[in-house]
Amino acid sequence: MTPCLPDGPQARPEVESLHAYSAPLEGRRGLLRLDFNENTVGPSPKVVEAIRAIPADHYAIYPEYDGLREVVVASLGGMGLNPAHIGLFNGVDAALHALFHAYGAPGDRLLTTSPTFGYYSPCARMQGMAIEAIPYRGGDFAFPLEQIRAALNDPGGAGEPSGNWQPPRILLLCNPNNPTGTRLAPERILELAAAAPRTLVVVDELYEAFTGDSVLPPLLNLGAADAFSAHPNLLVLRSLAKTAGLAGLRIGFAIGAPALVDRISRVTGPYDINSFAVVAARAALADQAYVDGYVAEVLSARSWLLERLRAAGVRHHAAGGNYLLIWPSRPEAAVEAELRQAGILVRSMEGKPLIDGSLRVSLGTREQMARFWEAYQAIETSRISASP
């Protein structure tokens, strides 16, 4: 008989032993949100206008998605892509969940890096997968390319798997990586995908707008009718949360070979994305100038803050994405708490490999980063003044 919990049936063993990914869900409104790499100013006014124009009777109708994939294709340049290359999801988190559900099974292996986005591991563990997380290298958190290559290849050195060895089922790379900002050239990612045809290679590109490190331009520049014809095992994840300001509406995209997108889409619900997100996505993709302006503002604020960190001798690391790492002079949890008292949210990296002791600070506008820097300096200065 299946054992029961005091209040009902027991879940699958993988779920019973699972430590869910935790993120603060409440109490963040009204504060300066530099903790979860969101857009810090909100979406384009055209998005707000489009949502307000939704007729009231449409609230009672199931969502319709016709045309949204075509809009995404057009926003990506169009050539070599068609709507069948685009999967629509309730945020990239849902796309991650779906791809693990479709391709991960007990005993399969997830290959990734460490530290990286914390939701990858729970997705793998809920499928009973083993996780091989290869650390970044050195003080600048360089990408462990040779180690990843070795983990993808048969240790016997032959072209076919030897003995019981099987290649990783999924290789998942966040590029630029959250939280280290580590960047891997798109050409290297395409080489990894070509060298591991039996592995699903997933590239999480949520932060590529801040660096331009996307695998899509090289694919589209090949001029093939199907941009993914040479890489049928490659999947690219994109979102409108970090740049277009739609984190609260949950809309994400998976871009890849039609057969791959089809398999992942099979394990989602028919109406996972709500009508408001569909309307907002259309409006956001039609206002690229707004996104470009916001990205430019963040990059300017990044340069401004880096100048001050260097001048003050604050240990920090900034390589890519709309975030950086700072090591305060005392326990990061205490500094995080004091910043919150000042109305500013940042994310402690306590316990994370290689970056324990640091704070991850999301980047916003120049004005917002000036507010952060003033508060951070005051906290550090008060600590120094209080020392005997």
C-alpha cells in the first residue's frame, strides 16, 4: 500500500524530498527593488494603454494566441524563423518546468554550472535527475569550458557511448549567468550543441539584452530557411520581464527547432498564458525603442556605480546582466537588513558556492543607483565609526 501522510496521500519520492526554490513573494511593493533583477521603472506607456483598452467582456473569454508568435518572429528579425519555432509560456519558469517534464527522467543527468539560477535544480530533482554542476573558475568566475566539454563526451574517447555511460540529458547554461554575470561567446555554445547531438542544450538568455551575447544572430545570419536546422537540439529561452517590465504578467518564450518546441509545448496547459499577458507582450514588442532606452539607462547607471565602487575600494564583480556583486565589510545578511530598513531591497548570496558573503544588487536607473549608493555608504560608514 502507498503510505499516507497524516493529512492525505504521499507525493512521489522526488517531491517528498524536494527543497523548492524559494523567492520572496510578499512585502516588496513600495520599496526600491534591487533584489530580483526586474525592470525597476515599469513597462512602456503603450503597454499600459493596451491593457486598459481590453473590453470588459474579454475577461470572460479564454485567451487567444493567434498572431503572437508572428510578432515574436518579427521582433527577432524574421529570417530563418517561423511561428513553429516559438513556444509561448507563462514566464520562463514555466518553460523550464516544461522542458524538464518533457525531457528529464529518473537517472538522467542535468549538466550545468555553479553558482547559477536556483530554479534549475528543483526542476531537475522533481524529475529524479542527477545534477552535475561545474564551478566557475577563479576570482573572475570564468566559464569552465573544457570541463563542460569533457562532461559532454564519452570518457572512453570514442564517438559512441561506451559501456553504461550516457551523455547528459540536458545542458543548461544561463548566459550571461545569474548571479556571476559570466559570459560565454555564442560561437562556443553552438560548438557545444554541435558536439553533443543527443543532449538538449538550453540557453537561458534572459539577460542577453544587456550584453548582446545571444546565439540567435549567428544562427539567423546563416541564411538557412530553418535557423535551427543544424542545431535541432538547441533551445533558447527569452523573457519580457527584465527589459520590458512585464515580470508581473508572466510571459516567456522558448525558441528552437519546431519538433523540439512541439514536444515541450505538449506538457503545458491550453490556456497557461492569460489575455492580459498576450496583449501586453504585443504592445511591448511593438515598442522596441522603450526597451532600448531602458537598457541604455541601466548600462549608464552601471558605469556610474562602478566608478564609485572602484574609487571607494569596495570589492565587487560586474561582468554581464543588469546586476553586480558587492562584498560588504561585514556579514551580508546584516547589510541586507539595514538596506531594507532604508527602503532598498538587495539579495544576499549567503551560502552560495564561490560568492558567499556577497550581495547581488540589481541595476536600475542612475537616480535609483545614486539612492542605493548613498544608503550603502552610510551603512558602511556607520559601521566604521562604531568600531573601537
